Amino acid sequence: MQRVKSASSVLSRYTANNNGGFISRLKRSLSSLSNSPLTDDQENFVLVEGNGASRTAILNRPSVLNALNTSIGARLQKLYSSWEDDPDIGIVQLKGRGRAFCAGGDIVALYNVIRQGNIEQGKEFFWTIYNFIYMLGTYLKPHVALLHGITMGGGAGVSIPGTFRVATDKTVFATPETLIGFHPDAGASFYLSHLPGYLGEYLALTGDKLNGVEMLSCGLATHYSLAAKLPLIEEQLGSLTTDDPSVIEGSLQNFGDLVHPDSTSVVHWIETLDKCFSHDTVEEIIDALESEASRTKDMWSTSTLKKLKDTSPLSLKVSLRSIREGRFQTLDQCLIREYRMSLQGISGKITSDFCEGVRARLVDKDSMPKWNPPSLELVTADMVDEYFSPVTALEPDLELPTKLREAFL
């Protein structure tokens, strides 16, 4: 097996040359883990399987659908760095234990630390997870994510930037952040903006779900197999002694299933979707949907309108702008911008919609969030602009090792 260039050894040299701003910040992040409610037992929450040329990281928080916290992000970075540096390892896999691959970030824990005034812990959470996502997007070895079950928000973030994504008949994908007063993050503004037509805008604004077949159809997944075949896929990948992506591609294709989206799938509405979601503003998108619903009386337009009216008005506007900017940005640029947006979202400076959305959807579960502002008309351009700015003039931007790890996409 040909040895690839080791990013971790480059990092070591980088630190030795006294250019360790990124490394220093990361070390501070890791040192703060022991007393953070967003963390817990690192070792038990990410298990490891495999020998020979294959390693598998297993997200192991099934009781909370394998939700990500700071400890998990730090543990994944450590594991992936060591595997990338090991010339005997050719394939890295990621999967979840239980009925979910990963439901996203542990937003209830994040909600609790914000309410306790521990904003710094929230910052460390985003810093750590986003850095792992960038590592995955620049990883030097083939990566296979087995997207069995719920794959939402940050769960998509820690899988889609990798080489291969295997969806199954049990996969459920969504970026539902606008429903909790937030914005699609964890690299979502990058990968959603690169989907066909304006499907990315639709998914970002509505939080609608896709199944595994639909993920394959639009390119979010690279392969589709029935869930019953996953043990065979893992066994086959575990037996390979190569880091050649074409060999891994062939192995995954051997277990693929030929499928087509069913008649109710959003992919059959792509022409109407593009016509409505290609507009420049949320207001124009809603007007187009209302016109379509009035003209055709179709259920898709009507249900889409309802989804948009259930979401945070400010989240709709910042999410649309985020996806549009992502079309012209690299992965690292998207993550840096999303980090600014996420800190604004948890700071409460512009709005408390994030805490209110989590309260209504996941804590009290009354499903009656009181958004502020309560309507699109009251969302000003200044509010949207501020959402894309640093929380304060002294707030550092997300640091990514872009000089050491250049994004492939």
C-alpha cells in the first residue's frame, strides 16, 4: 500500500516552526473538555473496530441518536489523524450504533449551556466539530460513511464531505435547523448549494426529509444498498488491503441496489421547485409558491408553504443568503462563515430564536415557538447583515489549517 502524505506529521512540523495559532486554539479546546456539559466520556462515545488495513469509528450514543458533542469531535480528530498517519491503514469508515447514524449536534445540551451563560462552551463545540468536518473534507485516505438510519444536520456534516456515502432503505436525511431558529451549518451551505438546481435552497429553508433513494438521486449519497447488506459491505471493506478509491468504489457497487424515487418524491417536482426557489428573496419564493398553489391546487406547493410558515422568519432569510453565498465558496470559506453565523445564533444579540426553537421543539415540546421577529416583514436587512458578522470586533474567526490541508473540492 502506497503511503500518502501525513497531515499529522505536517502538523507536528508546523507547531515546531512556532506557527501554531490553530494548534494552540485546538489544544485549549481539548483542555476545556473535562468540565463542559457538552462533553462526556470520549472513549465510550466513539468506539473503534477493525484491524489490518481498515478502521471503523462508531458513534456510540444511541439513546440520543448519536448526537455530536465536543468530546466526540475531539475524539474523531485524534483517531482520524492517527489513522491518516499510519501507512498500514487504507480505509476509514464511520457508522452509528442503533437506529441512527447521527441526528446532528447535541442541541439540547447546547441550549442548556447557553441558558447557564456558558457561551464559551458553545463556541468550543462549533470550533471542534467544524475543524473535524474540514479534516474529513481534506482527508488523504478513502472514507466510507454508512448512513444507516437518521442522518441530520451535523450528522450529514461529518459524512458528506468524505469520499463515499452509502445510504440505505432506512436512511432519513434532513437539515432541519430553520425549524429551531438556526441555520443549516456544519458545511451544509457548501454541499446543499452544489445540489442540482435549487434543491439545496428548498432543503435548507423547509427542513424537508429525504430518504436514501432520494439522497442517491441528487448526489448526497454515492451508493445505495438495502440495510440487510450492510454487514456484508463492512466485511468486504474490512478485508481490503488497499487505499485505492477505485477498488473501494467497485466493492461498494457490488452491493448496490437499483432503485428509483417513488411517485411522491420531491425529485419529481424539481421543475416547479426550481421555478419557485430560484427567486432572490424569501418573500418572492413564498409568492411564487402561493401562485403555484392557487393555479394548480397541487399538494406539494401547499405543504411547502406550510413548512415555510412554521419556521423562524430570520432563519429563513439568513439561510437563503448562506446557501447563495455557498455556491461561490470553498468548504473552508463556508465553515468560517457558518462559524460566525452560529456564534450569532447562540449569542442572543440579534434574536433568541435558537433557544426558543429548541425549547418549543425539543424541551417543552409544545411546538409553539414565539419567533422574534415574528414575521418576514419585520426582519430588517441590518439584522441579516449582522448575522454574517463577528459577534464582537475582537471575536476571532474559525481557524482552519488551510495551508496544510487544501480542500479537494
